[in-house]
Amino acid sequence: MKVGILACKVSWHVQSLLNALGQRGVEAHSFPITR
């Protein structure tokens, strides 16, 4: 049970980090185009 909860927390953190990085990547790629 504890391992499952830990895995859920780790996966949630990884997903949130990937989402943040993805948004930053999209902004970085779109900025030169909008300029």
C-alpha cells in the first residue's frame, strides 16, 4: 500500500514537472514566431 502511494506521488510530481517544462518549451518556441 505504501509503495503504491509513493509511486502515485512520484508519478504526479513527474507529470507536473513535465507539464511545466512542456509549457515553457511551447512558450520558448512560440516567442520567436510572435516577434
